[in-house]
Amino acid sequence: MAIFQINSNDISPIQETNFASQGLKEREDLQRLLKKQIDIISEDTLIIAEEFGGWEESRRRIDLLGVDKNANIVVIELKRTEDGGHMELQAIRYAAMLSTLTFEKVVEIYGKYINENNIEGKPREMLLEFLEWDEEDEEEFGQDVRIVLASSNFSKELTTAVMWLNERDLDIRCVRMKPYKDGDRTLLDVQTVIPLPEVEEYQIQIKEKQQKERASRKTSNDLTHYQLTIGNDVISDLPKRWLAYHLFKAVVDSGIHPEKLQDVIPWKRNSLFLSFDGELDEDEVYEKIMDTDSGGKIAKPRRYYSKEGQFFHVEGKTYIFTNQWGRRAVEAMNNIKDAFPELKIKIQPQDNI
């Protein structure tokens, strides 16, 4: 690929160069600049560490470590070489080492990073604000590790390996950063080469269709199921998310306005539900939610009870409740039970399924 400059009389090529010729170093220059503008190669990503090597018996270090808007860990490897070397194998090793990172550990890692870079703020609050969470949710955090490889070029062997790995459910992105010289200026052409932008959405749809729901990888997760009794009605074998939904349904069906629940679960006040004017159907709900979607692997509608029959029409509005519940889920459900005694709610834990 070449870059041209259009003049009044002709179209002239801009000279291709390389990072070494321009005196640009991998860590001192590329890494230093990209960590401040990481969206150039990895959108919706928060950098939480640089030169990270927080594991025992290994001297390997990750160039940049991040978290994306979908709470996935992001491993970012930079090379100024012309073929990318063996960076895909290196990054896979890092991804494996980081696959069990918890929210608490990431807060600790991020705390060191902001101190070292003189960034003001509290790491926990800044991380929650970036994720748009009211509280940490270990079950949702770090469900995947994404890899971003950025280099001035990639060998055929590397790109073939990456495409093969992506077909087998890894998430690796190759971003080509090619420098050009224009007089005293150095220009940078940044292109995503894998996956190809024009087919990325289609590839994601195919992958999601083929994937089965992952089993929980953390044995420490609370997998308790519940039996819910509302008056004379009994619903059994409910995980936390569906316990929450059936409680919301019971409250709204009884004539209590959805906004009353904001007072019952104050820490979820701003994220308990979305509301839109009009009595919308499923397609309209999807479009409305996607209007606020920041992109990423997991579409925002999947974070709400947004299927037909799961949302509520009240006084000319449509209400869609969140399905994101962390460690305070049971506390929230008990608050609903206590706030509306007239519904005769009982919540009983069952054996794990």
C-alpha cells in the first residue's frame, strides 16, 4: 500500500520509511506515545499497566496491559520490525498467564500504574467508571482475554497462524503501523489487517452462533440456585439473574411502578433499567439500546432483559431491566422482598445444579 499527496498539478507518492530510520524506538517512543492514545490501535480500552510482569518464575513482560468496555483483559504487544517476529506466540503465553486475573487484582495493578504515571484518582472508582458499573462483578469480569498485535508489518506465517487461532475462538487483532516520511514530518498509516474491517461483524456473528455458553471457569463463583415463592406461585431452579427478573416482573405486574425499585436498590439507581418513550417491540428496543453501545465483542442488549416478553410497558414507556448482578445480588433481592410484603415473597436457596 502507498500513500499519495494530491497537488494542483499531480499526484505524488509519499516516501515509505521505517521506525529505525526515523529514530523511533519500540519502548521509548511507540509504547510511550500509544499508551496515551491507545484507541489508535485498540478502541474502548483502558491501559492499566506498562511493562507488566506480575507473575512468578518469569522475566517476560507485556508491553501494555488493558481492560476493554466489556470487562475483558487486553494484551497489547508492539514491534517495530518488518514481520512481527513471533509476537503471536509470545502474546498467547501472556494471555494464558492472565486468564485468571480477578477484579481485585486488576485494581491493585492499576493502582501501581496510576501512581507511577502521576494520574490522579482512585483505581477502583476509575475502573468502575470506565466499565460503567456501580459495583464490581467478579462473575462478569475477565471472561475473555483479547490480544492486539501492532507492528509495521506481519509475515505470512504470522497472519496465517492468527487467522487459524481466531477460527478456534481466540480473539487476536493485527494492526499494521507503517511510517511514511514527508519532509521533516513522520506520518503513520494505521490499518487493521486481521480481522478485515469489512468482514469483522459477519465473523463475530458466525462465531457467536457457533459458540456454546461457556461454563463458569471459576470454581469460587456463587452458583447457587433459588426457589422463589410469590403468593401461591412457586418457581424453582433460578440462578441469580433469573431470580432478579421474576422479582421485577412480580413487582411491576402487581401495579407498582418500576421507578419505585430504584429506592429499594439505591446502589443500582442509575443502572437498574433503561426507559424509552412509547411501547416498543423487541426490534425497537434493540435499536434504542444499540444507540448507546460503545462497541466491543458483547453487544449491550445482552446486558439487559431485552427479549420480547421480558421488558415492561408502563404509562406509555418501555422499561428494560439490567441482568448484571454481582455479589450484592441476594441483598438486592431481599430488599425487594422486604419492601413489598404484600406480595408474600419467599426466597430459598437450593442445591447447586
